[in-house]
Amino acid sequence: MTPLVTAAVLFAAITHAGWNAIAHRITDKLVGFTLIAGGGMLIGLALVPFTAFPATRAWPYLLCSALIHIAYYVLLMRSFRLGDFGQAYPIARGSAPLVVTVLAAVFAHEVPDGWAAAGVALSCAGLTGVALWGLRGGRPNWAAIGAALATGLTIATYTVVDGLGVRASGSSLGYIAWLMAVQGFVIPAYAVHRWRGGTLAVLRPYAAVGLLGSALSVLAYALVLWAQTRADLAPIAALRESSIIVGAAIGALFFKERFGAPRLVAAGLLVVGIGLMLHTG
């Protein structure tokens, strides 16, 4: 993985944690995700005239990914409704890299070497530590954990599907534009049906921050898709999940959730794991 690709993925991790924090901050999750998904759709439609049309062979991946992303939004809404941001976000993101490693080996024939495999494993151990420290009430909230793990499964699945799709598309920017345009209408359409004539009144108080979240979401995933055309899927997936450290810090600073020494140790494991994944010799 080149320094440019590494920098792109790390910046994507920061912007990803940012839009997830915005989604968690908006109390009504349907409002938050309507603005984020709908804003992403508008950005995608605005980009479509200026980007290359994805190759025909990329469309099965793109349409499949759109369906998976809808499930991801629904599960992420449930995760944020049930759990703390500092717990739900790390579990959802931290469970994905190992699944991506397995799926990439099976479907993309990208079998990690010893260093990369050790790095992914160590990173996941660190991510798990970040996730499990400071459980609400001292006991696991199994409904929240289950929703977050299911979210992680959708993340791993769309990561591999999009990794294959963007490579087949011929244009990473064209792929992300059409993906946002296709997937972004479902949740807003449901919200409009539910709220009927009061949609604008419900959305207006959160419009600015919600649309900021949508811009960060599109930017974060566009950077990841570009990176997936230039490096293996598993290391990118694991490196992207350094966003968990940003998420844990946001949870502590803005949502008054505990960080603590155990999470610092877990963060150290994550950093060491990332170093192993990027080992080239």
C-alpha cells in the first residue's frame, strides 16, 4: 500500500467517524439517515453528468451493493438507537475486517501474507477491546451488540462487493456517483410516506448538519473505493477501521462516554496491527 493510498484511507476513516457521529447526534434516527442518504443521492445525481458511466460488468455489483447499503443504514439506525456511540460504532466497524479478509480470499483471491494476517488479527483484537470497555450498566446490551454485529456483517459484505465492482467499473468516481444515486432514495421515500405532508417541517431543524453528514459520507466512501482499485481489500478494510479511535474520542468528548486506560491499550494494539498490515518486507 503506497503512502498516498494509506493517507487517503486514513482521511476516509476520520470523515467516516464524523458522519456517524452526526447521525448519532440527531435524536430522531430516521431524520438523520433521511438527510444523510438523501443528501448522498443528490450529490450522486449532481456528479453523474460529469463522470464516466460504469462498465456493464460492474452493474450487478453496484445494484447488489445498493441493497446491502440499505440494510446497513437500517441496522446502523437500530445500533445507534440501542447502544452508546462509543460501543455501537466500534463493534460495527471492528467486526468487519476479519470477515472482509475471508471474503476477499474467497472471491477476490487475495490471500494475506503472514504480516498482513497478523496485523488484521491484532487490529481486530484492539478494536474489540475498544468496543467492550465501558459497557452501559456494566452488563452487555445484547440487543445493541447483536445489531452492531449485524451492521458489521453488512459492512464486510458491501466492502468486498464494491471492491470487485469498482475494479470492474472503469471509473471509481462514476461508480460512487451511481451507487449514491441508486441507494439513496429508499430511506427518504419511506420517510416521506411516513411523515406525508409534514416532511419538510420535520427535516428543517437538522437540515444543515444532516447534509454535512451526507457530504462527509460520500467523501469517505469515494476515497475508500478509489483506494480499493490500488491495493488489496483486507488491509484497506482494516486500516479504514482506525476510525474507531476517532469514534471513541468523539464519544468521550461530545457524548460524555468513558474512554479510560483499557481503551488506550486497545488503541495501541490497533496501531501495532496497522503497522504489521503495512509491512512490506
